Amino acid sequence: EFVLKQSPATLSLSPGERATLSCRASQSVSTYLAWYQQKPGQAPRLLIYDASNRATGIPARFSGSGSGTDFTLTISSLEPEDFAVYYCQQRSNWPITFGQGTRLDIK
Amino acid sequence: QLQLQESGPGLVKPSETLSLTCTVSGGSISTNYHYWGWIRQPPGKGLEWIATIYYSGNTYYNPSLKSRVTISVDTSKTQFSLKLSSVTAADTAVYYCARDVRYSYQYYGMDVWGQGTTVTVSS
């Protein structure tokens, strides 16, 4: 099983700041990795697919990078609506796995 | 615009079988490279993948749940379904269905999700 470890578990920042979220895979997943944003009471929303491509309608302040085992989700300048939980997920091999999530809190 | 909608009982008794259906509207369920999956989220916890099916009938299961899970598809109704047997309180969660798009050399992610349905296991 491909384990995904996200860090940090919680990130406290202020609006306007830059957020950097990490996802590390236990084995190479190439670029078969996606990032999701989830707000309370809502379904996850796809942000980034294939490690570095923004999904439809996702603002340019969101960017993804990495390949193999190390991936990063960057939010260049936080907006109030960006405070949420973020998950990475791999689709390189079965079983599909998710990271445990990073909670982005308002400082 | 493609939409997914979960349906099924919100309350299931321990040891019984949880049955959910995801109805796909606004598009086809029989599209190449489109997979259809179930994901759940226990209260206050993260996302757990349960199972995925391709329109051809190929199925993929989370090993931790495989002995209790069955996923199926009905292309004529554009629906896919989940059955989870011998449920316990640990199966209490929000259950989501989602479209998962994976080509040979590129992964497009789980790009369309249902709103989720809460299932509580309790007597």
C-alpha cells in the first residue's frame, strides 16, 4: 500500500500569507497525485490533478508541484475562503490512498 | 453538467448490510477512462477510499474492507451501488460517490463528487 504522509498536520497563517503544504509518498507515485480542499459539511473539491495541473475553475493562487515521492501544494496569497482541510491522494496503484490531511487555520 | 447523487438508508443496525446507490445524471457512466468510486469519512476524521468500479465491471477494493464490500454498476440506469456487510459503529460515516478519471499516462483526479450521505450504524 502506498502511504501518503502530509505535513504539517495543522498550519496557522493569516490572510495574504503564503501557504506551503507537503505530501510525501512511501513509494514513487510518479505524478498520479491529486489535491483536494474540504470545507465543513461539504464534499471534497478537486484542486490539482496529475500533481501540477489546476482543475477547472480553481484560482491561479493554487499551484502544485513534485513528482515521485515529494509533492507540494502552494497557495500564494491566502484568501479568507482558503481556510479548510487539504488532502492529497494517489492513483498510481491500487489501493487508492489519501493523506491524513492538513488543516489550514486562520492565525 | 455531470452530477452524482447518493441515496440509501441513513440508519443501519449493527451486523446488517449497508446499501447505497449513486445516480449519475448529465452524462454517461460508460465512458472510457472514467471510473466510479465510493469514499467515506467517519465523523471528525479523514477520507477513506472504499471501492471503485469501471463500466465494464472491473472492480477494485480497499483490502481492509474487501471481505465485506461489493460494488456494482447498472449502466442502463446510470447507477453504481455499494454494499457493506456486517456493519459496526466503526462504519458510521459520510459516504461519498465520485467520478475518478485516469488515463494511461495522466491522472485527472476525482473531479465530480456527490454531496455525501450520512450513514449511522446503531440499534
